Amino acid sequence: SPGCVPITETFPHVARGKKGDNNCDIRKSESHNIGLSLIEGSCRNSYNYNDSKEKTTNIDSSKFWTHTLYLSRDKADLSRYQCLVRKQLEFFEAKDEDVKHRMKGYGKEIVSKQVGIQCRHCSQILTRHRTRGATGYPTKLDRIYHTAQSMASGHLSNNCPLIPDVIHQKLIMLQKNGSVVAVAGGQKKYWAEAAKVLGIVQSENDGGLLHIPVPKS
């Protein structure tokens, strides 16, 4: 049926739009359930995956680690805006396609399994087909905060075709209401420490971030 179906605010890894339809039918990803309320899954813009035969990301993506930036402890230390931003972004390990695109598109070298940050809504689109600012690679732990803020003010606010309307509107509202930052220095440290909790470390030669699985207790 036309229009959108209610979904939990798990933020899909797959969103499909019919040609000529500005609404997107969004499928739930159980692995990214963050337990929020039901929303209407309409997107800001139409996005026709049929324009390319390469509709989704690599089949081998299950071999690569991903994790949302958001942690349950965030709400005690961060503003509502920052918490919402962290729910839209995820850490991921770069795949071969990411490595090739980064060099070809930006002339910058990364390595396979290097940890970057990507928009959760765009994560099932091949890297080279994503809109501007959907992916970033902080080179150090203390750059995670700045990379995420840039993605929030650029990609999430202006360029993401798949972010649900209700989330986009809430981000803009919180920006206007002054809920963006508290103390930048403190937040930078918090974001770095939160990444360490997930097993993200800085490579020895300052070549970016890597993920080391955290032993289960």
C-alpha cells in the first residue's frame, strides 16, 4: 500500500522508495533496536534504488564489525541533541570497497578494517553512491566528536535522503533550542572514552582507529 508503515525507532539499514514517491517504506533491523517509540517512517526525499543495479552494500558486510555510537549511559552526560545524533551514526570497519572509494574519490588512504563513522540510514547503500558527508574517518580518538558534529550539521541536517522526517525535524528543533553542546572539551573527552568502551583504539602509527573485540564478561 502507498505511504509508510509504523516502525520502531531502530533506524533501518534498508529503506526503499518507489519511483516518484516521496515516502519510503522502511524495514526494521533487529540488530539496531534501541527501544524507542513507534514513528512513521517517511523520508525527506525520494531515493530510487532502481537507478543502479548495485542497490545495497557488500554481501560480506556481516564479517565487519559495526556498532551504534549511542550508549545507554549517554543520556546522563550528553544533551538531547547529542544523544539523538549518536543514535543516527554508527562505527564500522572499512571494507575493500570503502578503501578503493576513499582513494579514488578523495585521494586519501585508509586500510581494510579501519574504523570509520557512517550514517545508519545510508549504511546499506554502496559507499560510492552515498550522499555527501555520509561517511567519515576520524584519525584519532579525540577527533570522533568533531567528525560526528560535522556529519550531523552537514549530512543529517541537509543531505541524507533516508533519514525519517520525524527525526530530521527533531534534530533541527533541538539545534534551534540550543541543545547542541555543553562544554566542547568535556564532550570531546566523553566521546573518546565511550569509543574505548566499545574496544576502539588508536593505531600505533597514528594511521587511524581500529576495533579490538571486548571480551564478554
